[in-house]
Amino acid sequence: MKNVGVGLCAVTLAVAGVLADGARTAEIAAAIKERVDAKKAAGMVVGTIEPDGTQSIAAYGTPGPGAAPLDADSVFEIGSITKVFTAILLLDMVDRGEVRLDDPVANHLPGVRIPERGGRKITLRDLATQSSGLPRMPDNLRPKDAANPYADYTAEQMFEFLGRHELTRDIGAQYEYSNLGVGLLGQALTRRAGKSYDALVHERILKPLKMEHSGIALTPWMRAHLARGHNAQLAVTSNWDIPAFAGAGALRSTMNDMLKFARANLDPSGGRLHRIMQQAHAVQLSAGRADMSIGMGWHIRRMNDRDVIWHNGGTGGYRTWIGFDKSRKVAAIVLTNSSLPNDDLGFMLVSGPVGR
């Protein structure tokens, strides 16, 4: 079947008075064209920020049947990149005095039994640093629709699992990536705030950063700009709805908005929120490898004697990556509308020739 809307679109933009670098855009465009043509992705939008503040955005590939051509306004599911937004929400609430990092999560979920071990309770910090001892997923996730596996999973089911689960590892003893853990953190924060995750992240992060086309619920504008997701065989697949695990992976965004987010992470002088975002970059513990640590939500990888702060995301039809090197003030974002991994491109753009 013929692909719909395949084409190369090298986008040169003016954002906050900063013009894109045409040479860098062409270089990135060539790299992503090669990957899409080799069927390593259905389509890609890639953006970078250089040390002098210039940015480049390039897009190539199929947006899916009936979708607008891929560009900097195309909407993607960003999956687990949502986790860093949840960590920032936690730090924001700490700064406001609404919670404390070392609060037991049970304090903010009255009536919910949270497993303990050795007299130690799981804290909000443990959840944000992937060291709670909770498993990656609960054992009672049995989706009615395998193409949209989280859609019918409820917070009550999450709490039912937690109520009978026994930890097999000491809390805080080591890193163990857990969607359940960050999903639980999102539940605790939203219940403390008395708002939905979508409303809370809009109020505390998206609106202050002017990320106008990001969120969970698809606005009419976002729906009109949605890039259709594709599976590993590059066939169009369903979008995911993630109500109970919203804090672990439910956000959707665009390249233009994600570049605003990256810039805020690179700029500690931008105000209160920017300062809070910097706190999330501090190393908290090892992430199981000599070259890898975790901050608050973010992973930190040591590459070429520098720290790359990063996170990736994946849903049924999308794979995404964001990372930056604060020492060189460079950043890269990779948004793909297929479930095939392209993390290596993100690492290459941040740690390799880009930003040299």
C-alpha cells in the first residue's frame, strides 16, 4: 500500500527571536531520511538546540492516513517522558509546601494500603527516583483491548494490587524502573492537589512554559495535527489512553512545545519554575550501570566525560527521546510515530558532532 504524505520537510523557524541553523537542519534531515527510508521509523521530527541558542527542526516520513504532513506542530504521544513532568510537579509541590519529598506516599492516599518492608515506608522521593521496590507493572493489568492496554485499568485496580503486594527488595536499596511507581506518584500528587493530572500539569508546567499544544486530552487543534501511530511493522495502530497511570506516560506534545521544555531545562535563570526544574537534574542514586544515574525522573548518562540528562518514551505507536548536555547548552528531541527505537540518534545528537 502506498504511504500517505511521505516527503521531506526541513523546517526553518524563528522561536523567541532565535533562528534555526539551515546547515544543521539539512544534516539532521539527511539522517532521518536515511532511517525512514530504511524502515526504521514511519516518520520522524527531530529538533536540536545549539550552544549559541540556534535551533534546527527537520521532519520526514508518513504521518499516517488522513493526517497532515509531519512538521514541528505534529502531535505525538511522548510516553514515559511524562515521568519527568511528574517529577517536576513533585518538586513544585515541595517548593509550595504542599508535600515533602520524604513524605510516605500513604500520607496522601488515605485508605490505600501501600506495601512496606523492614519498617520502611515508600516515600514520594522513592517513587520519583525509581527506587521504591515496586515492580515495573501490577499483575492485574488484563486489558480488554490489547491495542489500547491501559484504557480500562483503574486507580482502584492499582490500589487493589498494592493492597496485597509484598515487596521483595528493600525500599531505596537500588534502582528498578517502575511504571507502577510513577503512576502511583501521579495519583498521590493529583489527589493532594484535588485536580486531574491533565489539569495539574497544565497549571504548573505547560501554561507557564507556553506549551500551548501539549496535554493528555486532545483539543480540536491537537487532533487535527495528530501524527498517526504505527507499530513495529509500520502499520497504523491505536492511540493509547492511560487514565490510572497518567503520571507515568499519558502526555502528548509537539516539537515546538518540547523545544520550549528543553530550553527551560537549559536555563536556570528563567524564574521559579526553571529553578525547580534544575533540581530534578541532580544525581540521586546509581541506575544500575557505571555510566548511568537517576535524578528526579531524569536519567543521567556519562558520555565523553560529560553528563547527558535524558529520558525516552514509548507507547504502542510512538517512540520519543529528549536529552541535553548543560555543560555545552545543547539539546535534542526525537519524536517518531512508530514503536521502533531511535534512542541512539538522540544520544548521538547531544554527545556527538552536534553542538561541537
